[in-house]
Amino acid sequence: MTKMLIILSLLALILVGNSMGQLTQIPASKDVYIGLGTENQRVYNQSDLLICAVNVTDINGSKVSTYPGAPLIQFDISNINVTREDIAILVLKAASIKKSGSDSALVALLSIGSEWDEGSDYTTLLVNILPAWNIVKKNDLTQMGSDSDGDLVLAFDVSKKLMDAKATGNSMSFLLEAISNSSYEADFLSRESGQGPYLIVMPYPETEVKSVEAAGEASGTANRTAALPPAVVSALATLPSTTSAKSPDSIPASTTISGLASNASEAGSGAQAAAVGNLINESTNNDGTNKTVGQSTKLNSNQNTNKKLIVPFELGTV
């Protein structure tokens, strides 16, 4: 599931980048694969596949690993400008993935030297991959990029590696290694196949923070309004935008406390109606007429001056 989200996010970034004209797609300029730890010391440079494999055998109770396929990939980065705000993703497509056991497996990606090409001999390639090969033998996963999902499309974040490579030259190279406690093989498509490795570079998209905040405030207002009794919400909607303080009689009858209570009693029940009903007892004139909102906040002279009127909602300034 996590891998699928990463792929979908990557596709979204590609679409955004294309629409903004800021996306850079760089195909691999060179790719080969070789065998490591085997007697077959060959360089495969004219194949449609990049074999990435580990063979695990049991010898006298100990597991011994050999690597019949270890791809090397190089990108020409001379024509791009990158900043710390850019992101770089290396993507590969596998024609097939094979596992011989139930052990977990992953494909590790490590930076290597770029002093090689597809015509280089085996020794030259070994010189370029030696630092990375030492990391593989130590099983130091902290220095590797990895993908372990088993999907046919693999994606690696190489943003920092691109910045480091750009600071020292115009090429960037990687070694891929299959790592597992049982035999495992991923056959990646090479550049000769037309669907080889790609480096995708673009600025990280920015979010319109103000728009997000405005949407959040609107949502909060809607939630607060929804918490009020429906009759009160209707009464609030009928309030005039401005009301003269000198003419309280001009306030619509529906905005009096008893008017609101009557509407609430008809449209609601339970605690909402009870709360409004309690308010009526403290909001009626001696002659039985309803006090307006402004009048109901005043205490009669024979009432306890410490008594406070509790209003469960706010109607605004009158």
C-alpha cells in the first residue's frame, strides 16, 4: 500500500511538473551488468535486460551468496541546474521478479564512481564499484537506498546524491544489488529496450497555505453553526445586518428570547428546548410581554444582583 502511494505521488508530481514546464526527464546514458563473486567475470553491455540477482547456496551448514548480476547505471547531468528545493527520483521497470523462498528481499542502490563506459573492461568497472561493494559486504543498509515491495516499478529518492554528484562533476552512477537470505532475481529493462532507467528531477510542489487556512476557517464556522439548534440557526439568518440601538422595537419578533424559544420548541426537543425554556423564565416582563434581546440582559431591581443570565448562544450586538 505504501509503495502504491509513493508511485501515485510520483505520477502526480510528474503531471504537475509537466504543466508547469519544470520537469526534467533524463534517460540513462550508459548501463551494463556484471557478475560479482562468481567465476564468470563478464561485462554484459548489449542486452535488453539488466540482471540484478543473488544466488544463495548452503555449503556445510553455512549460506554463501554470489551475485551473477549486478547492474551499473550512469546518467549525464551536465545540462541540468539543481537546488536544494529540487527532488530527484530514479525509476526502473522490471520485466520480471523471481524468488526461490519465502525470505524477504530487496534491491539496494549505491553511489559509485563514473569513470567507466559501456566499453570498459571488468577490472575498470570493479575499480569504480569497490567502495560500494565494501558496503554491500558489511550489509550496511544505512548507506543504501532500497526498494523491497516486489512491484515491477521501483523508485529511489536520489535527491542528495544528485546534489553531491553535481558539485563534483557532470555524471552520476549507481550500482544495484539484490539482497536476500535466499535466491532472488529482478530483471530490469535496459536503455536498449526503450524503457530503461530514468532520472526525474523537479522542484518540490508548494501548497497555497492561505487557501488551506481559509478552507479550514470556513469548515470551523460551519461546524460551530451546526452545533446550534436548527430554529436558532434560522433565527440568526433573519437578523438584519444593522439594527439601531435606539429602536429595539424594530427588532423582528423572531429575535426575542421567547420567539426563539417558541421556534426551538417546535423544531427541537430535549436539552436544546429545555435550555431555551429556562431562559424564558428570566426574560419575561411583569406584564407577561417578551423582553427583547437587549432588554433581557438587564436585571430587575428586586433580583439578586449576583445572578447572571446564561445564554447558550450569541446573537450578536443589538
